[in-house]
Amino acid sequence: MPAIVIGGGIIFCFAALVIGGLFLLRQQAKDSEIAASTTKPSIEAQLVEGPIVGTVQPDEVAPQPEDNLVEATAIGNPTEAAISGPIARFGEICFLTAGSDSDPAQCGDTFPPVVEMHAIFNYTGMSSQDQWIRTWYHNGQELLSVQENWSGDAEGRFDYNLNTSDGQPLSPGLWQLNLYVNGRLQTFGSFVVEASSEEPVITHTLPSATPTSTPLPPLSTYRLAFTKWDGGKHSVWVANLDGSDQHFLLDFAASPSWSPDGESLAFYGEEGIDTQATIAAGTNGIWRMGKNGEDPTQLLPEGTTQAVSWSPAADLIAFDAARGGPDRRIYFVDAAGVPQSFELLGQQPAWSPDGAQVVAKACRPQCGLWITNRDDTNPRQMTGEGSDGLPAWSPDGRKIAFSRNVDGNVDIFIINVDGSGLQRLTSVEGNDSVPAWTPDGQQIVFRTTRNGLWQIFVMNANGSNQHLIIDNVGASDEWAFDRMSVH
């Protein structure tokens, strides 16, 4: 592949990826053909290498600064070349339409019906010994995966374009591009193609994503509390929601939950928490600490808790426990460590925004998600699937995000609090679970094994723009320990 030198910068413009009528997906017969195709040759046979469509001037594309380059995420065994050679680093993908004249203001994740799309990113640390893979998904369904040896320079800017062979727009819905080198995920990005007013949207596994009309705030605006699991213990960490500024807080700690003012964290202290030098006294149970891990203090001894949730009203901390039997119940303690007299049936509690109600996984006797007042009055069933769990209440009080097992694959769903409007947000292979809302209600953080190991992703509240923020966090067999909290 030739290098094109423009303005002193080297850009590798790779041949266009041409996707024909098969990918337009507008007819049911074509939908069935793609869904039934489990081997790539039947799909790749529809693709041909096209001519270079255009070039991008270095100063005409939103640049990816060096600190935005990300190291690879292992999803398999890297080759010997990958171990001994330089580390490949890819920047974030900037999506541009062909008609945007390479204007960086046009980089985005939502586009009207479009025939051609450019994916542009910086890279470094590549060599001819490296193998790289580009994989395309549409609405969560893999359409194409192409693997070949790298033939460019060690670093530069990559311009990769996707278009149709018949001049028809790309199918509406969520498109995602994953890029791997030597079996390691380097970077990925996604964009939504809006439906044309002249034809209905045809979906496959995921519902069609509807782009949000309100600009999303920077992910660095929010602070995420999360856990890492090393095979023997959990530890609590905090980071900006874009994955930057990660800080370790405490070992033998799980299920962190922010106080409403963001100054403290409630969490479950595991057996062994008192072995740390920062712990003056206390054993496993309900704990609190400052936002930077300072002054960890036990509020209540308890050896069977899995999930902890601090009320938005600031007065109570809810937690589940199995006291004297196999059935778990929900108990309450205030921030000073005073236990409350009332309790609820169920486990994995999550508060309503006003702190008056709790949603939990319960069997009363039907199993599913139930909403009750915090004094256990007015219980009402919201879902009827026994696998439903790990709920999270939206900040506007209107929806619940939760996980559900569908044919052995766990995915994220949302539902209105009255039980209507069930919607599936994730549907790729691998488990997606433990959702947590951002305070503005426009995004959802979740854990996933879609790349072969536990990672933390974030997506828009409609399921679009699913992308990695924190890599290799691990998770124990009981995912309730790994609930997250955003402030």
C-alpha cells in the first residue's frame, strides 16, 4: 500500500471497503441470509477492494493527541513479534462523511443516510510482522472480519473508508468498527446512521438506536467508583468516566456507592480488610471512607453482604445480607452506623432518585424485579424473569436499567418503572451486566466480557456508541460485588 506524503505528514490511505446490497439489509430475505451466515467467506465474497476515494490533509482532520493513543487490550495470545517488538498504540476513531470536505467539525457519531463513511485514527508502533484485523458490526451483529499483515510505516494516520457498491446509503442503525493487532483489541468506535423517512428501519438483534438530541457532556465530568478483582480479593478504585486519572483506594473492598455529595463512599468490606495498615479496627461489614480513600470506618459488622447502595436522600445506606438462612433480605443503616428496624425482601437494592423507594431482585413469590417503598409497603412487580437483577434507577425516576440472561448470554435492558417499554440495549456475544447511570441520565456504564476479559464500557442511554473506558478489571463469580457508582 503506497504512502502518500502530504504537507510533510505521512498518511496511509487504504483501499475502500465496498459493501454491496447485502449490507443494505432492507429486505427480509437479505436479513435472513446475513443472520444465518456463520462463516465469513459467504459474506466476504460480496466485497471487493475499491479505489482510493480521497485523501485527508493532516490539518483538516481533528488530530488525535499522543496521550489519546491507547495500548492494546489482550483478547488472545499475542504473537512473538508483538511481545518482542514495539507496543502498538492506536488513537480514537474519528468518523467523517465523504461530503464533509474533511472538516473536523463534522466528526461525530450520528449521521443522516450516508453512502460513504471515513474512519480516521492515528497509530504508532506497527511493523510488517504485525497482523491486524478489522471487524464491522451492524446493530450488534458481526458482518465482516478481514485479517492481513501490516504493510505501512511504523506510525502515521490511517484513513479507512466504508461505502456501498450500488450507491445506496448504509443501512440505518448502529455501526461499530473494531481494530485488532496480533489478537489484541487496539481501538474501536461506532456511529449511528439515521433512518430515511422513505423506508422503515429493519433491525436484527438490537433495536435501532435513536440519537440523542442533547449534546453529551465530556466523560471526564463524572467520577466513577468501581472494583477490580485479582482472583482473591476486590479492591475499590476511582477514575474519570473517560478512564483517565485512575486511583486505587482500598483492598478487600467491594460494591462502592457514592454519597449524594460525592465526598464519601459506602462499600462492603470483605474478610481480610483489617489486615491493611490503613485500618485501625473493624472486620467485614458495611464501611464508609472519604472520596480519596481516607479514614475507612466500619459502620456495621456483616459477613454476608454483596451489594451496597447509598440513598440519594443521604440519610440511609441499603445493603443485602443472608442472615440466618439462604434467602437474602435488604437492610438499612444510617451514615453514622445506626441500624434501622425495617427490612425488605430481596437483594441487590437500588434507590429511586428521591430516596423513597427501592427496586430489587426478589421473589414475592413471583421472581423478577420489584419496587417497594423503603418501609416495605406497596410492593409491585416490574418484571417477571427470574434472571433479572442488578438494577439501577435512572436519575429522572422514569426507567430502570438491569441485566437479564437470554439463552445463556447476559445483556443490559431498560424498562419504564410501570413495567412498560422494555428495550434491549446490548446483544453482542459475551456478558454485559452491572449497569450504572450517569447523573444526567444520558449514559450508562456497564461491565462486559465481549472481548474475552472483563472491561468497563459506557454507552448512550439508547444503546448507541458503546465503547471501552477501563480495561481488565476482573470480576468474581458474584457480580453484585462489582456494582459501580457514578458521581
